[in-house]
Amino acid sequence: MIEDLEYETDRRQDITDGRRRNFKQGWTRAVEGQEYQDVLEELTWNNLGWRLGKMFGETPDDLREEILDWCVEQRNATGSQ
């Protein structure tokens, strides 16, 4: 599981409604058992959702939103911009 969290470059940009949808879309794909088709060496909102969905599985929408908000705060606090 830890290898699912590894990446070389953080490509996430400031969060927008579209990027929130991408995060949730990635999570849903993981829950549905889909493998990630793109490169995982770069961290994006979509593949972060996929990575967390793979780890946590089916999760209520409000908790998924809370996790995403935490990820945004963590990104901003560490200067990964």
C-alpha cells in the first residue's frame, strides 16, 4: 500500500470545483476496482483521489470531502504549490 503513496513530482494546483470533481472521480474509480492508467510518478488531484480510494474503499461523500479538505490544507501548509 505504501507504494501507492509514492510520487516524484507534486503537480497539484490550487483546488477548484473541477479539481474537486477530479479527486472524487479518481476515488470512485479505485472503489470500482479500476487500475490507474496514467503515470503515478506525478501527484495530481485525480490520482490522489484514486490512491486514497484504493486505501480506504467506499467512504461516505461527506467524509471524502473532509479528507479532500485536509489534503488541501496539508498541501498549502507544506508549500507544495
